[in-house]
Amino acid sequence: MREFTCIVCPKGCRIFADDNGKLTGAGCERGISYVESEMENPTRMITSTVRLRGAQLPRLPVKTSAPVPKKIMMRAVALLNDITVEAPVRCGDVVLKNVLDTGVDFVATKSTGETAGNRE
């Protein structure tokens, strides 16, 4: 038997899946859908940083625009090691497009302007 804690709503139902895939403990249909998805193809949002040039901060926070399969997370994060972004950057700007052919992008989660030394 496997145990899952539903994260769809604040209730945090403990949902159990037996060896036949029968689910018990869900407080709603959304919990059932969540656990079925977790058992079939677990996905996660990724948050990280990339190098930033021309701004006061040395790193820019980024996240995926949608969840990606859990099995490719480490490869996706490794791609960020080769990325350097030039300021200015606006929150939501695409930093890396179509990560590992998933259709998901890494996007900036913070806006940053140029440093005083870079202004014209």
C-alpha cells in the first residue's frame, strides 16, 4: 500500500492506494485525480536561479512555466548551468524555451533593472 498526501486543497487528505490501484481516504474527486496523476506520471514545478550580468544581484530567480515530469527534473536543472541572462529582465521573460522538448519554458520570477554603471 502506498500513501499520498493530497496537495490540491488545504485539507491535506491522506490517500491510500492498494496494490490493485483502489484509492481510499480522498475527501473529494480532485484528490483522486491528483493521486492517479502522481501514480501514472508525477510532475513538479522547478524553481532555481541563473547567472545574471549587468545588475546588482549576481543571480536571477527562475521557475518552469508549468510542471515537468519528475524523471527529467535533474536534467532540466542542469541546463541552467550554461545560462547567463543580461539585465534588464522583466518578470515573466522566457529564459530558456521548450525545456527538453516538453513545451515548458523557464521564466524569470523577478524583474531587475540595469546597474548604475550600465545606464547610458
